[in-house]
Amino acid sequence: MKGIPKFVTSTAIDIDLTDDCNLRCVYCFKGPKTPRYIEMETARAAVDWVIRASRDYPEISVNFMGGEPLLSWDIIRELVPWARRRAHSFGKRVYFSMTTNLTLMNQEIRDFVDQNGFGVLMSIDGCPELHDKQRVAIKPEHRFKTVEYWAISLLKTRPRSDARFTLIPKNVSLLSKSFEYLTREVGFRSVSLSLADYPDWSDEYFKEYQKQLDKISYIVEESYYMKNIIYLKTFSWYLKKFFYPLKNNLKIEKKNSPCGAGYNYQMIDFNGDIWPCHRFDGAIQLHGLENEMKMGNVFSDYYNDKLANAFLNFNFKDHLKPECKTCPILMQCAGGCPAANLYYMRDIYTPHPNNCRLRWIEYEVAEKLYERLSKKNCEAFLKDMATPFS
């Protein structure tokens, strides 16, 4: 089949419906917010592409992103039932999700996501003070109060949804306060933390980050004793990948690549262009790498199998720094996010040094949390923590 990968099976896509957004987040990697929107013909072609690229696999996933995807709500509303019928005609089932800032949510959309079993990743940056500082609203009605209202509403029918919380270094002192607010006031049971602006992290911020993570580790530990368990995905990752397997004489998995970007899933933009994942937008624009990183187009017979193979056979070990050889998380790091590497270091294999230091801090705090819980024989909690909501 033309226009799809030759050597791998792709089962998931992000559809970037627009690069426009109604917020101006201080850490956004997407570049200028221009009013470019996907056409229905292109959106349908994107679904057709992943149906073909998934070959005989019975399930596919379509995630709507932007910009802010709800700016293209009319496309979503029309595309979803069409995509479901289209996938069914090929003997496949399609799952839908979206990543949204929630500011444009309304009752019609709220009902639609429930009726169609959408997964919703909610972008919400902690407590009101921090959220509105980082996720700057153009209109007053799009500030934290609106986001909180719809987050609480959505959690009633999807209680296992994550809060996607991004943090820049100068606001790190608000981390534990924000974690508490998201879990105790809004009601999230799981928080997924993403750190931004790696070059801006300094010794002062590293020290504060460790202090804040320590506080959160005790909050998480206390939640077990209160029988209302909450999770920071950062801790869960280390428990699952390292400490729980070691404690139970299980084999620690070794990863050759950090994720499925470029070979297991792709991003398709409003032009129908295919990219390794949604995170590559900013790096491509920053360094002028459109030709090198473009994988194809949903209307074209060409597909960049050379680039797909580079991601499939991710040879980060050829680019190891001296300190990598003694790094405790090397087996699972696999070189870090290739898009972030490209953005900051101009190649897909080399992580920014500050990214490594942040990971080491997380490892140390997670290890201490594990040791405290182990001494108190909290094996059920440790097992649950290692696989939250899986």
C-alpha cells in the first residue's frame, strides 16, 4: 500500500486540528498561533491513513489536538461518527480522545464526549494562582475558574483522568501546593507532571524541585493511610520501572527507544502533513527542519521510511555522554524525548543536561518514598502505585 510505512504498523494518530489557540501559555512549543484550521476532507483522509497504516490490527486510536482542538468543534462533531462507521467497514474499532484546555467546553461537548467514550487529557496547571500565571487567557472567562468547573464535571464520569500539569522553573515553589489543590480541591486522583524550559533550570531551582517533590511524596504516602490514594505519575513510573521489579525479583525492562513516535504513532496536521509526533512542531520551526522531519502527507504516495526506521531503531547508545554509563535510569530513559532533544540540542538522541539532572532528582525522591513504604509493609499500595489505572 502506498503512502504508509513499509516496515512498521501504525495504530494511533494525533490530528492537529488547528495551530490556533485561545490561550498564550508561557511555555508553548508550538510557535505562532495562526488561524489555520483543518478541512473535513483532510481530517477524513487522516482517518483513512491510519486505517490503512494499521494493516490487520483491529483497533486504532485518534486523538484530537491543537492549538486548542475545541476551536474546531464542528469538525470533531462531524468526523467522529463518520470515522466510527469508516473503521467498522474495515473490521476495526476506533477510540477517540482529546487534549484540551477546557476553556471552550460546554454542555453539548460535555455530553458528546461521554456518549462517544472519549478520553480527555485535561491541561490544568495546578492551583489558580499558578494556572493563570502560566496559561495566560486572552479573555477573562477562559481563566482558571472555567477550567476547574469543567474538570470537576468531567471527573464525575471519568474519575481516572489525569491532570496534565506543566511547570516552568521560576514557579517551582508552587509545585506541592498545586498538587494538593488538584487532588484535594478539584478531585484528580492522578497528576501527570511535565517540566518545561530546560535551559532555565538553575541550582536554586533544582534544590527547590527536590524539596517540593519530597513534600509531595509524603502527601502521596499519607493518602494510603487515609485510604484515598492519589498519584504523581512521576513516582509511579519509577516504582513500576525500577523499585517494584527489584523488590520482587522481576526483570527490569530495557528500552531501546523512548516512545512510539515516528513508527507506532504519528501526528497529522491541518495540511495533511505527517510528522513523528505533535511535539516536533516547535523544534522543526525553530531549526528549519521541515524537509528532514516530514514523514509524508495523507494525500501522497510517498512515505519517509528512512526516518521511520531511525525512530524504530533508535540508536541513542551511540550518543551516550560519559555520565550516562553510570546513570541509574539509563535502561528506561532510552535517550529521552526525541522532540525535546531536537528542540534544545538539535538532534533527536541527546537530552539536555538539565533534563538528566531533573530525572535524577525524581529517582532519588521516588526511591526514598519506596523505602518508607517498604518498611511499613505497604505491599498492596506499592503494587497499586506501580500500575495506576492500567
